[in-house]
Amino acid sequence: MSEATQTATAGAARSAGRAWAALARFAVVSAVTGKRSYLVCVLLCLPAVLGTIIAVSGGVETAEQNAAVYWGITLFVSLTTAVPLAAMLACSGLFHDEASDGTLVYLLTRRLGRARVFLAKLVGILAALCLVGGVAQLVFVAVIAAGRGLPADEKLPAVLGGCLLVALACVTFGAIFAAIGMIFRKPMAVAVSYMVIFEWFVASLPLDVCEISVSYQLRCLLYDLTESRAVTNLLNEVLPEEFATGASSAAVLAVTVAIAVAVAALLAAGREFTRAHEEGT
């Protein structure tokens, strides 16, 4: 390969890299300013709002009860409802807006293939979800701590464990709903069905079948990562007697995300995104 060809190839790669980064940044901005952004932010902030109501109501008398309230809302509101619904709204239609307003054609002329466009948007939206969800979780910790406080051994698990749980939930559910959005013609209906069947019904069963739900794997991972007595007490009531280790749950979540992203990217690479096609779906 001649020097001129190498220079041209390197320049094209840099140009594509800049376009990819610009698209990812655009996805972050659109995720917090787009048509559904307000509802997504409301859902991610819902646990903090509930925590504020409980803290202000004065029904909590001790720091231990405060920790139980924090983890109860995080595990059974954030994990099962708020974060999944926010990810569903943000990720189930990654390409619809671009196809309908014509900007996808512009993006594809910037030396970015469809798969790379999809990955850039997905990375940006997941980053935005993790950012908003993490900030909301930190506010939630601050609100709870401002009430009756938290036991000394609960403070670090509450901050690190809570934020990590929300971030992992955002990434995992976001990848799943992005894949659903690429596979099905009516992604919202399928996404809602997935939530009802797998994350609400199956996850509540005291049987091994609950292992196929994301919320189960996240709970097992949190149980293994934190030494929180409140987490232990809450999860001992809902998890089977023998449940997955943190390492196996982390592996399951990683494989789930990898498969969902790979399938969605492959479908994105081979699909024609036109105004007529998207409006027909």
C-alpha cells in the first residue's frame, strides 16, 4: 500500500471516528432533551421522590429502618419498574426518529455503516441513562441520610451498591430493549410483554425459573457485592434458598448484553432504514 493510500485511509478512519463520537454525544443530548426525555427522567427520579415523601412523612424512627426503606425502594421500585420502563422508552426505537426526519441519510454519508450508527446511538443513550439514574440515586441517598440517617456500615454500600445496581440495570435493560426494537415491528408491545412476563411475573416465582429474569441476576449480584444487613434481610425473603453467586450473575448479565447488542447491530447492518419502511412498522 502506497504512502498516499495509507494517509487517505488514516484520514478516513479519523473522520469516521470523529463522526462516531459526535453521534454518540448527540445521542446523549437527545436522550435528555428529546420527546420522551422528560418521562424518562421522571421515571429515573421516581425512587428519590418516594424516598423524600417517606423521609418527610416521619414514619421512619431509626437509621436501620431508613436503610430498609432505601434498599426496599431501590430493589422493588427502581429495579423492577422505574429503570426498566425508562430504558424501554429510551432504547426501543433507536432508529425511528432518524429515519422519519431524514437525518439517517446524512449520518450514513459520514462513512459510518448502519451497525456503527446503531452502536454510537446505543452507547450515547446508555451513558445518558446511567448518568441521570446515577445522579438520581445519589440524591436518593442524600435524602435518606438527611432523615434518620444511615448506619455507619450501610453508607458505602448504599452509595456504591445503589449506583452500581442502577447503572447495570440501565445497561442491561437498555441493550435488551434495543434488540427488541430492531427485531420486532411493534417493539413497545413486545417490550411491555417482556416486562410483565419476565420481570414482574417470572421474577416473583420462588422457583429456579426466576433465574431467567434480569432483576433476579441483579439482586444476586448486589447480595454478593454488599455486606448490607438491610439487603440481606430483604433478599432473603424473595430469593430462593439457593441462588446464584455474584460471579455467575455478572457473567450472565455480560453475556445477555453482548448477545443483545450483537444481534441488534447485525440487524441494523442489514436493514434498509427508509421513511416508508419505518412508517410502515
